[in-house]
Amino acid sequence: NAGVTQTPKFQVLKTGQSMTLQCAQDMNHNSMYWYRQDPGMGLRLIYYSASEGTTDKGEVPNGYNVSRLNKREFSLRLESAAPSQTSVYFCASNLGSNQPQHFGDGTRLSIL
Amino acid sequence: EDQVTQSPEALRLQEGESSSLNCSYTVSGLRGLFWYRQDPGKGPEFLFTLYSAGEEKEKERLKATLTKKESFLHITAPKPEDSATYLCAVQASTGANNLFFGTGTRLTVIP
């Protein structure tokens, strides 16, 4: 029972490089989310997709783009990585409003 | 502005020593309050959802309660395996379907 799977688990990039973080869920959930977690701060929403075919900005969307590829998959792209984007990135999914979100184990991204 | 404040930041307990974690929130209409547990190197693991003041939920040694301004996570007779960071998050009744998270309470239970 995989739940939410994120790849890769770790990545080191140089400033200016691009990268796509992958997320897939096998729970038939409608909504998917991307958060970042930084020391001393709560998880902050980057982008979300309420349903297949829709995406919306969250609290900290600058420097990121997303694609809801299908109901299962939701990717996060950094077009030109910056050191300020060094963080742990979590993908989550849920059935919809009011329902608990279920998280993957994160991608630890360092940008030099 | 929606806001979640958790206290204390860190808590050390002896095995068997009961205590409570606090989550104070300000939100424009509460749709739900969620408690998660996070182990090092892992994603948050869902524990409870509370929807209205007066509601309580229990799971093993954990009990979550909710008032109009705060939630408590009570830990009864904790064991070392309860050591983790506990996160509180709220969902507002207006706007997007996302959660606003607190910064967490890091709990250490000493054998």
C-alpha cells in the first residue's frame, strides 16, 4: 500500500539548473498539493490541484510551476533553481474539502 | 490572517509522565483542525481531525480536544516510541482547500 510516492528522495543542484519533482498517489484522491518545509517554519503551500485539470497558486508559488499530469500524478518544476529554494518538499493528497491530507516522505533538495 | 501557534516548541517527558501540547489558532471560519505526527526524515502522518468546538478524538495514548480558539493534544503515560514532532494545522472555511500549519512541538520521551 504505497500511498503517496515522491521521487527523487534527495537531490543537489547548482544555481540556475532546472529540475522536476515527481509525485504519484494510488488512493484515487481528487486533490493534490505541494508544500515546502523549512527550519523554524510551518509547512507552506506552494501549489495545489483541487481536481484533475486544475491548478492554483498557494502561499509561496514564485519560482515554481506545476503540472497535474492525470488523476494520480502531480509534478513540481523549478525552472532556474536558487539557493533560497533549498528545502524539503512534500507532496500530499486527499479526497477533497474537509478530508485529511496524506503526505509522501519528501524530497530533500539542496541548491548550491 | 489565518495563524497557528504551537507550544511548547520542545518538550521532554519521562516515560509515563502525562502532558499536553497546545495549538492556538486564528482562522476566518474553521472548516477543520488536523493533528499530524512527523518522525525525522519522514512526511507528516495523519492522527486526528476535529471539526467543531467540544469535539474529542482518541487513539491509544493520544487524545485531541478542540475549543473555539485552541486545541490540545493530551498524551497519557507516553512511551519512548511517542517521541516525534507533532504538527497542528487548520483549514479555513473560505478560500482554498489547503492547510495552515504550525511549527510543531518536538516531543522526546525518555525511558
